[in-house]
Amino acid sequence: MKYQISKSGKLSTCSGGRVDAVLELEDKVYIIEFKYKDCPGDASPEEKQRIFEAALEEGLAQLKDRGYAKRYAAGGKAVYEAVFAFLGRDDIEQRVIFPHLGA
């Protein structure tokens, strides 16, 4: 089950989609997508980067295609989208998209 954390600190499920996480503050909203990809242990740095980029692009496409941010745009808050990609326990990449909806 997916949850939304509101400024009141209460958790509630997000309707109309399967966004991984939403952090809603007084003046901004963060829509967060997490992606995990398997990566061979002996992958070169270039191969890891390619896998990271593919995971980040996949997450960004999911955010855009499913329109998760649209439900928050009408509230006048800045809406940020972020994708975090994980390749096992030690490798993490992130991509944050600056506000394109809302304030």
C-alpha cells in the first residue's frame, strides 16, 4: 500500500495511482518514485551508469505518464518530482525535477 505524508503528519493512501511517496509541505509537494534494478557484481562503472540512467528515465516516464503531480498542481504549491534509483545496497542515484506545476 502507498502512503502520503501531509503537513499534519498523518498518513493516508494516495488514490488514482501508485506513486511511491508524496511529501506534502505547506508551500511545496515532493512526488517521489523509487526504482530498483539488478546489476551484475562485476559491472564496469560505465555499465552501472547505463543501468542507473535507464532506471531514472523509467521512473521519470512513470511520473509523467501517470500524471501524479497534476493532482497537486491546482493547490498553488510548487510541485517537485524526484526519482531515486538503487543498484543493490551501496549504489544510489537520484534525479530531481524542478517545479513545473503549481506556484
